[in-house]
Amino acid sequence: MRQFYIKAYNSAVKHGNNQLRKMIWAENKDQAYDEFYKQFEKPGTVNASNVYIRKIIEVTEENKDSLDDY
């Protein structure tokens, strides 16, 4: 398993903070993508059709302290 940092945004938020950030453990980027969107399947959560991923970054020793710079 590798760790991925996902940066996304919620297009339904017109005012305020629409940024979403999440750390996910997965085998690859495709699985990280799927795991990220699974959190929106529960009732009462954000509508997944409004959430767009900007970046999926694999966390390494070299970049773990500067993930917000991407």
C-alpha cells in the first residue's frame, strides 16, 4: 500500500472554502480515486457530482513535508 494525497474542490460552494484535502492508502492512483469518492456515497454527505479532483500526489519521503505546494 502506498499513501496518496488528494486535492479536490466542491463546485457547489460559491462562498467560503471549497477545498477538500484527504490522505488515502491505496495500491495505485486509480484505487485512490475510487476510495476518495466512496466517502460521498453515505447519506448526508456532499454530492459527489459537485466534487472534482485537482491532483493525486503519491506521498514520498522527499515530498511529505511540502504537499500543499503542489
